[in-house]
Amino acid sequence: MANIGMITLDTLDEQSAAAWWRLVLRGEYAGQYPGFTMLSIPGFPARIGFQQVDEVTEGKNRVHLDLEAKADRAKEVDELLAAGATLVEEHTDAPDFGWSVLRDPFGIVFCLSDPHGD
């Protein structure tokens, strides 16, 4: 069977979006082609791709990244906000698990959850 090789996100500015995510996720450039930039992320077996498009539909992405906080989600949300992300909404319905929905500076929606229990 096939393996997941990459998760690709559409954006209006693929180079800037890839640069921002590279810093946030401590990644490395894995390839650049006209209109397309790939990143390798430490500890993540697939690449993340950013594809230049002419138009991005407003609203929820059909695919998004779910990041997991290493320890303190609130602190990591603050770090993402300081890096240029915006907070969309918080989900804290369960007493032991919550997540934050954010948008990167290029309009890409992503989530940051509390650490998952094993």
C-alpha cells in the first residue's frame, strides 16, 4: 500500500507561508519548484507542501494541520500569536482536553491541541 508522502496546503503566497511554517515547526526546506515549496519536519514522517493558488476560498480548510502542544498549550498559543498567527476559537468542552483553532498570517487554518494521552 501507499504511504502518505505529503500533506499539501493551498495558499496565495507559498514561499512566505512555507518560511513561516518552517520557523514555527523547526523544519527544513525539502524542495522548491515554481509555485510549490516542501518542508521536512523533525519527527514527522511526511512532508508538508505549500501550493501557490490564484484564489483561496474563505472559511474552513478541507484539510488542516493538527499540532499537539508539547506541554503548555496556552503558552504555545501565545508563541504562535507572537509569530503572527491569529486565534479563531477555543474548544475546552472536555475537562482534560482542549484545542485552539488558529490562522497563520497567510490564511491557513490549523489547530493546536493539548498533549494527547497515550
